[in-house]
Amino acid sequence: MKFDLHTLEDINLLGESLELECKLAQGQDGTGEVPKDFWRTYSAMANAQGGVVLFGVQEKAGQFSVAGLKNPAKVRADLFNTLNNRAKVSTNLLNDADVTTAVVDSRNVLVISIPAATRKQKPVFLNGQPLGNTWLRLNDGDRHCDEETVKRMLAEHVEDERDARILIGFGMHDLDDESLRIYRQMLRDEKPAHPYLEQNDADFLKSLRGWRRDRQTGEEGLTIAGLLMFGKWAAIQEAMPHYFLDYQERPEAKTELRWIDRLVPDGTWTGNLFEFYRRVYRKLTSDLKVPFTLKDGQRQEDTPVHVALREALVNTLVHADYTGRLSVLVVKRPDMFGFRNPGRLRLPIEQVLRGGESDCRNRILHQMFLLIGLGERGGSGVPKIYSGWKSQHWRPPALQEKVEPEQTQLMLQMADLLPEDVLAQLKSRFGHQFEELDFTGRLVMATAAIERVVSHKRLLEICEAHSHDLSLLLSRLVRQGLLVSDGKSRGVVYFLPGESLPTPDLVFMGPTFPSMDAGIARTTSEHSQPTSEHSQPTSEHSQPTSEHSQPTSEHSQPTSEHLAHDSEDVLGFWERDAQGRMLSAHLDAPIVDDLNKLEPTFLSALKELAQEPAHWSRLERSRMESVILSICQDQFLTLSAMSQLVCRSPDGLRQQYLSRMVKSGSMTLAFPTKPTHEKQAYRAVPGARPLEATESPSKTP
């Protein structure tokens, strides 16, 4: 994205559309140098979605000031010298055009545009060692990557096909015969003369690459693809402990704590991908209104909407990272369909939207679906989803990635761009101010009303405005009081006055979906009212069965994932990771909220870290702060959970330690707008150390 920087206002606009970091970079002699902490930012931005770093600019509390560089040419030369030093930086992603000098308020500023690294370039790390030296950009901050994240990057780097690995000890007995039989029948219907149909099951599976032999090692057996596609639930669980599939149908287009239909692996069916696809596709399309059209005298049941939903479902299954800690999730509501898979996109999102190029994570699974006529080749799947939705004049789909936990989300809303009832409500609420807006301004306001919280990036998908013009429009709408903004840099979001961003109650209480402002009516469409089949749930669904009322495993209890930054959390509930920590899309790290839900080994490790304060009633301040920092590394702890671990009262902990540590910058709050909330949670800032001790050492058992 090209921006001409001449004034502080230009820097503000740049920060709203791109990830932006400002560094004074003055050096000891005042002529300028590459700051040491730049390399951490370089690694973090490259491993996320890229960004821009400005040397010679300072940002404080959202306000920019320009100091400039006396010798930008020298700083630029030093930058490239270090970039090409493999002992310092694993990969140089920059070329000459990525590092330019701009004159802002008559001072020289070095503009460094850092692109997102490709799958084959990640992880971008420092000091010659990926473990411990890899960073990731999260919420305008550089976060140290844990070992699991780095290993996942390395696996993505090495394995073009994540589903080709041979599973030692697994065999044909781990497959479901009925799934294989039905797949054969679907292949026969699609391609009656296909040569695979003449083979026995073992050879058939080899032809599908569900079973293979490694020529180098001589190992032979079932592949991950074969097991996931046709396997039995018990075998899949054993091979892929994080694997979980979830379909939910919710009855209304609003916040909902219940479902009227849910499908999860529960032992009553195979739990494999093939059967999940067959069951869920029927549910997704069961009440679509199909227009009556004829082709060659035959009624056409397959509309562009059917094609879009089929492609979205297949895409979700074949692009999922089944080693990730989230489930595959499909949600159906009267106003939208939502799809989520663990794992980020392997290509830049702009390329995915353009189509024409493909980098499928599970290529064997993709080929299995293609063989029976499901899915699209050559990177045309997502464009087909968008064109199917456009054919109905609905709002463009929302495709997005999240870095933590790693996931890809797709939301398909069945709502017009400018619904009449929404326009009427906006006119009633804002009067002549709204009526004086041009088409783009009204479209921005209607989108904020329908989707509740929007970002610069999401609005670019809907509007045809240039990025710079859109930034100016958003700033004007905020000044006029028509919109409210929150956040900074690329994390800034916009919403109607009176809306509120997520709070602890939203994170801990229940699943939330995009909703309208209290004064705006929900948009309607042909799908906006549940059918009679769903408007009065049957006894089977009105009181969830034991299977649903107390679900087991890490996916057991729903809680909120409220629509927030960049239209996040459209699927609307949380899960627990393998350690029993709660995962919420509002937070950039897992949260320990209940010690009783933690995995025993992990809980023991936390107790080991907290053994000093648990044993001693008094402890010197620096030791207590060290313990707090150690148990809050890479995770949030609620005040109640922390107080149980260190055997101190919640109020005493907050007053004597936590408030001081937050103020000093060594701890960060999960909910900055609610500092004293009873469910407040705390996380250690990477690299933070205890403050100097202010009391003499003292231990009293």
C-alpha cells in the first residue's frame, strides 16, 4: 500500500490501515542508528501480516512527534548490512524499494515496509536459533513465540502436504467400512468408468494415497489423510489428539446460549471428515429457498448459494491444521453461515481472494474430495464463494485470519448492502447528518450497524473507496459523532455511538454473535425468520440431552467470543486448550480461570513455580514478583486463580503487587477498561523482571 508521508496526519492515516511501529532511532551521537529492539519488531511483523516501521518518529499515548534523522543514508546502510548477516537475522525480506526516506515536517524519516514472510520463509528468527528467538506481532506488540508455535511454523515450512505422514501402527481395521463404501458409490456416480472402481479396498486406498509406502525409509501404512477421511473415532482420537469437529445450528440472529441442533463426535457416528461433510452439508442446505429454473428440461437444484456453501465447507476441512488447539467449527444461523478452521492461510489473503493460486495444507484430502466432484481446483474456491454470494446481492463474505490462537474464519451474511429498514433507523437516529452523507458514507454507517464493529480492512472489502480516502472518511465520521473509534494502529475499530467493546462479562458469560445496536432493527432476508421446524424447538432440542448439556473434553463449555476487532469471533464461543486454559478471541493468550479445570501435570507445574509463597506466609517483594511473573508467562491468570496458587488474598495481591507491576509495565491487564473487575486477569510482559526489592528478606512459615 503506497502512502505519501508529509505531515503528522499522514502518519495517523497510515497507522489506521497498516501495522505501524515508530522508533526514535537517534543513536548515542544523535545522528541516527538502527535500534536494537527493531530486530524483534522485524521478526514479529514478518511472522504475522507485515507492517511499517518509521525511524525518526516517536509515538506516545497515540500522539506522534517527528524528531527526524540527521543521516538516514548511514542508518539505511547499517540496516541492510545486518539484514544480510545470517548470524543475526534468518531471512532478509527487504529490497531497496522497501526502505525509503520521507520528509515529514521538514525532517527526514526512514520508512521501512516489512512484508509478511511466506510459508517457506517462516519462522523469521534472530541470532541463528529459532527456538527462543522468534517473535510474533500481536495487538501492536511483539510477543515471544513459544516452542509449540515455532515448531508449527517449522512443520509448515517443511511439509507441503501436512496429511501425507504415515501413521505407524494404524491399519485397515482403523477405517470405517461404510464410509469407504459410500465414497466408492459417490465416485461411481460422478465417474462411472473410473479405473479405481475395479480395485479392492486396500488398492483403492493406495490409489487415493490414503495408504502409502515411503521409498526412502521403506515404511508403509495408513496416512493422516486416509485416517481422517475414513477412520473410526477412537483411532482418530489416538492419532490426532487435538482433532475435533463441531457443527451448531442456532435459532436466532442474536446472542444465543443454546443451539437447536449440534453435531460433534460423540461415539454415535464415525467422527471422520467424510461423514461430517455429508451430514453437515445436508443441514446447511436443508431450508435454502431454491429458485425454480430449468436447464435442458431438468430442474436445477444446485444454485450459486449451494455451490458457495459446499466450497466453504470443503475448504474448511482441507485447509485445517489438525495439530492446532482449536476445533473445526461450522455455525448456521438464520442470518449467516460461519466457518472456522485451525491454522492460518498459507497464502496472503489478497492472493486467496484473487484466486488462481493454491497452497492447500492437506493436499491428499483435497484430492479425495475433488475426485467425487467436491471442491474447486487451482485456487478458484474462494472466488466462487464470493461470486455465489454476490449473485444474491448480499454483503461480501468476510474472510480473516487470527494469529492467536491460529485460525481462519469465513462469515457469510445473508444481508443486503443497504437494507431499507437499517437506513430508516439510521435516518431516524442521526437525522440530517446521515442524510447528507454520500453513498460510501451511508454504506460505512450501515455496515457498522449490521456488523456492529468494523475495521478499515473490512470496509475496504465492501466499499470501492481508495484506502486513503476511506481513512479520511472514517476520521470525519468520528469527528461528527456518527462513529466512535477504539484502539490504535491497524487494531483501530469503529462502531456506532452507544456500542461497547468486550468486557470480562462478555468473555466469561456466553457466546455472542454480531448484533445490531439497540436502536437499529435487525436486517431481514428470506432466511431471517426460522422456519416452523425451528421456531418452536422440539422436545429433543428444547432440553439438551446429556450429550449436549454436559459436553466432555476441552470443547465442553461455551462462552463468549464477541464480535470485536476486524469482525473477529463470528462463530461465537470459546474452548479450552490441552492444558485446560480458556481460549477467547478477545485475548491474545490463553487464560487460567479455574484451577480445577487444568490438566493435572500442568497444574502441578504451576504449583511448583508457586511453592515459595505457598509455603511461606511472608516473602520479600522481589521474590514474590518473580513468582508472579513466572506463573503468568504466556498466559493470563485471573485474580482468584492466582490467589489460590500463591496462597494470598485477592485484595492483598492486587494492592501490594499487581497494581504496582501493571503501573511499572511488567504486567498487562486482560481488560484495561475494567482494572478492578473481580474477573480481571494478568499476564507477564515478555522479558519483564521484578522491581527492586523494597523490604528486607523475611520468611515466616
